[in-house]
Amino acid sequence: MNFPLYIARRYLLSKSSNNAINIITIIATLGVIVSTIALFIVLSVFSGLKDFSLSFIKTADPDLKVTSTEGKSFMFDKALEEKLIHEKIEAFTKVIEERVFLSYGEKSHVASIKGVDADYLQVNRLDTAVYFGNWVNYDAKHTVVVGSAISTALSIGTYDFLESLKIYVPKPGKGYITNPKTAFNQVSAQTIGIYRLTDDIDKKFVYTNLALAQDLLNYKPEQITALELKLRKGASADEVQEELQMTLGNDYVVKTRQQLNSVFYKMLNTENLVSYLVFTLILIIALFNVIGAIVMMIIDKKENLKTLFHLGSGVREIRRIFVFQGFLLTLFGLFVGLLCAMPFVLLQKKYGFIMITQSLAYPVEFRVVNVMVVVLTIVVLGYLSAKIASARINKKLIE
């Protein structure tokens, strides 16, 4: 058996004659346990919040989106349709997006109109976000579905046949507007549904059928601004993006969902990193107790260490005893902490006993990568703490 490890285990499991050292060791162990629990739960909560936030993005944005490199719109012809035939592409839909000015009664709001065709719900299940009224009616041309923020800003409800929503878009051209009455294209529409996703989306988009958007912008029947694609299960968005970009050429740009929401993804990753660093700092502070406990143990076992030195143990070997002791103490705290934190996360995920609101449980996700991050962090910091504490041992101390 490894001699330093054997002695370290004996020191760790046996009680010290000095009761203060026993108390300090217990406090140090509890510090590691609590820090482990806190770090793992925080990482699990942020994983849950990230998935919860991304679920809204996945509802509104496609796996891949194709736009033109030149100009706002392009023609969707047979040749382009054939290029979209791919074993990893499950469905695609034609859309038109444009900034518009909304007017209802005496109130106004700037938003974006999004014209969608009948295949849209095969790509994005935005109809699941409609909480009042109905989704886009492809047969009733002059109908729209608005976000909850737009509904609030305009004080607009659904199926109001006494007042229509007026949608304005500037006519294409150059120079200054000389006559406001003739400078805009206008259509009137009835609101048949209200959806709710995120604040940004709710105040940004008005959904309508493709025909109304084409009429508003004076587009031709096959003229669109983007194609949105849904991939088959298990397909890699990055791989399909690269293949499709090569097929379509430089006239088109293919972007993944992550690229479409790059700022949002960066924000989530930054929040996760900051939280990890904050709780790692708390863990480092807790490990000062481990350093203190080992230093006190060295002082307490000073006479024993002299005996070991005179029996032939070197300074390096004696240091390893306390490195092992601190490392084992940290590992014990890590094991107990994970043993407490993991069931808590699993129970919260299944039963949701901690609530954000009366109907929404705090989202958590159990991930192996979080376990690995916690283990690696505590093992490395615990080892460094033990090395720092054992560095106090020198030849002068034990001679």
C-alpha cells in the first residue's frame, strides 16, 4: 500500500486530541459539500433556463433559413425548388418579411409583417403559441395574427369587424417623400388571433398569409424574401448548411438557427459562464477552510512527523501525506455534495416542487457534462489547496 496514502487515511478518519481541529475539519468538509451542491444546482438551473428560453426560439425560427445576397427578395422557381431536395431536409416553406407601420384607431406601432404559406406549420409550430383566437387563415386573405405586445400597444382584440387594422409599407423608389398619401401601400385586415412567445417576438411580428404580403409589397406570385427549412431528426444543421450553401451558390445565404439568434446565444453562454465563475469563487473561499484544517493538522501532528522523518521518511513523502489528506477530504465533500444535489435536480425536473409562478416550475436539466464540470473543478481546486497547505512542511519543521 502507498505509505503516504495509508497515513493520510488514518489521520483523516481518526479524531484529533485537539477538539478545535476536529471542528475546523468538519467545517471545512461542510464547506466543500455546500459548495458542491450550490455549483451543481446552479449549473443545472442555467441548463434548464437555457433550454426553456431556446424552446421559444425553436418555435419561431427554423433550423435553416435561406435569403438572397442581393436585394430583399428573389424568385422561387422550379430550379431552386429542385436544389432543396435533400435527404436531410424534411420540409420547407416560403415567407415574406418586411417592416411595416400599423395603425388601429388612434394608436400606431412599428413592426414586421411576415407572410407565410400553407406549409409554414410543417417547419415552425407557431400555432401552438396562439392563446386567443386562431392561426393564420389561408383562405381569408385579409386576416392577421398579432403578438401579445402588439395587441397591448394597439389595444386590439380579435374579430373586431367594426374597426380594421391598417398596415402601411413605403412604396419602392428613390428620393424624398413629397406626397404622404401616395407614398405608402396600404391594406386593411382583421385580427383573428393573438400569440405569445417572447417580448421581442411578440412586439415584432404580424403573421398573415403569403398572398396578402405579396399584395402589400406589389410582389409577383413567385417572389419571396426567404425560405425556411426543417431538418430531419438527427441531421446536423452545420453539415446541411455547408452542403446547401455549395448547392445554391453565392447568390444565396444559408444561416442556422444559432446564427439567426447569435446575440441571444452569446447572452445565454455569457450568463452561464459568469454564474460558474461566481460560484467557483465561492468554492475557492470555502477551500480556504481546507487549507486551514490541514495546517492545523500539521501543527497538531508535528511530533509524529518528526518520528516519521527519523524513521526514514523524506520531506517530500511527508508532504504527500497531507496532500492526500486534503485531497481525500475534498473528494468526500464532493461525493456527499453530488449525492445530495443530483436527487434534488431529478426530483425538481420530475415534480417541479419549486415554482416561478403558480403554473410554471423552475426549469432544471440534469446533464452529465455539468457533473463532469463540478467534479473537475472541485478535484483541481481541492488538489491545489492541499498542495498549498502541505508546502508549510519543511526540514526545519520536522527535524
